[in-house]
Amino acid sequence: MNKDCIILHIPHSSLAVPEEALHQYDAGFLQEELQLLTDRYTDELFALPYTSIVFPYSRLFCDVERFRDDAQEEMSQKGMGVVYTKNHDNIEYRKVSAEEKEIILCEYYDAHHQKFEKLVDEKLKEYGEALIIDSHSFNPYPLPHENDKTERPDICIGVDDFHTDEKLTLYLKDCFERKDYSVKINSPFQGSIVPLKHYGRNKNVSSVMIELNRKLYMNRLGEKTGNFQKLKDDISEIILRL
């Protein structure tokens, strides 16, 4: 594999909410949700010499990993579709008008996916292949809205039957386990993002998700712990050896 074909997709690292949207939220709930649901520092942990796309706003404002159409998005039934309205305890803390939602979809969601698709297409044109590494983190314990309540590993590798090569899955699992991390496949989260243009159609677009247990690198106050640099170094070594 040509390493130049790699794209790091980092959608949930930001704490930022556009100032013009702050009136939509209950401020108290917003701060709690930012603490619980932000994949904080993943933009630093996955800072590698490859092409990357980092969504600059919080998932609580616009979640670019959801399906655009709420009818296709399972989490929309919990108020956590592309535009969140409910918190992890199913309490409504945000009111968004239909007009505001359409602006978010067009100016933020669509813009991100157009950029993402363009990057993938450029890699395909230049190298004949593209590998997306979908970069995330998760809480050490299940939240009420999350489906998988099983014991959480250090590392979750999310795979797609069509777009994730089994050799890549085994390579990542073996590398992390050799460094004494516990690893699960598709647990507590499943799959990996692919632009819809290529999803289920183009085998030359590969994708794998790497999810990090936040207990490995930060405390509940959102502060980095002493293990942060080691985890960053381990991720870098594993990905750079692909």
C-alpha cells in the first residue's frame, strides 16, 4: 500500500459551537455534553504526516458521521441525528428550527462531505486507491444512549465487510495487543466511514475506524494524563508501519 493514499478523518475532536448557534442550547446541558461526547485530543493523537480532514465544530452542533437523512439514521430516534437535540439521558436541550437545520446541513455537513469526497477522489486518481482511517475515542463506561453495554476495551477497531481488508484488521489488532492494549473488533462501536459515492461500490476505497478508550490518555475533567505521549507514539508507530 502506498502510504500517500491515507486520509485521516477526525470528525469529533472539536469543542467549538458557532456563536450564532449558542441560543439554541440550554447552556448547562451543553457543557456537560461537550465533556462527555467530544473525542477530545484525537486531532493531536492522530497528528501524522498524512492527508487529514478535521471537522472544526462540535458534533453537538453538526455530526458529520451521521446520515444526512434522519430516516436513514438510527440515532436520530434518540435525538442524536446529524443535528443533536437531546442529551445522553434523552433530555431535550436544544431547539433548532427547520430553517436553522437546513442551514447547518447545507453550509456545514454538505461542505465537509464535499471536501472529504474530493480528497478520496484525488487519492484514487493519483494512486488508484484510498485508505480512510476514521479516528475517534470513547468513554470508559457506556452512556445511556449507547447500544453496546459490554465491557470496554482499550482499543476498538471498527470494520466494514466491504471496505475493510481483513489483513489490515489483523495487523492493527496484533500491533495494539503487542503493546499490551486490549482490543475488540466492532465493539463498542461498529463500521467505518466511506463517502456515499463509493460506499458498497468501490473496493479501491478502504476504511477502518480506530477508537481509543479515553481512560488511556485523559481524566474525567478532560485533562491529559501522563500516558498521553506514549499512546500518541504508539499510534504513530503502528500507522507509520502500515
